Amino acid sequence: MKTFLRPLAVAAVLGLGLTAASASAHDRARVAGHGAPAATTTLVGVAAANPDFSTLVTAVQAAGLAGTLSGAGPFTVFAPTNAGFDALPDGTVQRLVQPRQRALLTYHVVPGRISAADLTTAVRVGGGSATLQTVEGGRLVAQDAGRGRLRIVDSTGETFWITATDVNASNGVIHVIDGVLTPGH
């Protein structure tokens, strides 16, 4: 397993010519906030413009992370939709939208702008997986799931599909996942 500590440097060395497990242009536009010009909108702005991310945005604001994720970055966010939050046990979402839930939320954030092509390349070079260091200090593992798809494994061993990729913002990129990652501390 290869640690993906400097995503931009690795991507530059490896090249960006691979195709990635990415959603259609239509799906990316829908996720980006109904065609909002993501290139001039921060990660928080892109998420706030899409009703599928309302729980995530509420949690980010409650944790006091909106300013950080609207800053220069760049960041890569593995963003669960409302459906991912809805799958959590009863009462979990209510706790997540309370102040000071930073660790769980920053576990979804990786420093640097890691495109789907970069991630796919790192997984290929890593023999089927690549380890990502999160802002929270934990690790995520990106894995080849076959048929051009990638999945993310959190520290508890839970596996989540990446359902849309390369939702670009001015300060990073969002990859949509189908669940909420757990740091496991």
C-alpha cells in the first residue's frame, strides 16, 4: 500500500492521462449545484448550492469549519450526501450537527487537490490501493473496485463507493461518497 502524502507531486510524476471512475458530465453538474460556476465558488459554496448536501453543510457550519473550507486550500473532500447521513443510526445526525464535531468532519478532508485521475493513478501504482492522510490525522484507503470504480475504506473497515467525482471548486475538489466515514478513535 502506498501512502499518498503529496498528491500533486505524485500526480505530476505519474502523469494525468488515465481515465477515472467518474460520473457523467450531467451528474457532475447536478452535484455542483445545478450548473453553478464551481470554478469561482469554494467547496462550501458548491456544497451549499446543492440540496443533497444540506446535512453536510449544517454539520460543517456547526463545527466552525465553514471558514476553513472556504479558505485557500486546496482540499479534497469525500462528501456524503443526505442519504449517506440518513443511513446512520438514530440520533447520530443530531449529534453531528452540534458544535465541536470537527474530528469526524475533517476525517472527510484530504490536503491538496486530488482529481479522480490522480486517485486512480495512485491506486494503480499502489497495486490496487492507496492510503490518504486526512486533515484530521487519520487515514483512508482508496481501492480499485473493478470496472473503473473506486471505493474508500475508513479506519473501521467500512467501505463506501465514490458515486461522483471531480466536482471542482475554486479551492479544491469534491468526490461524492455514499456514506459517512468514521475516524475510529
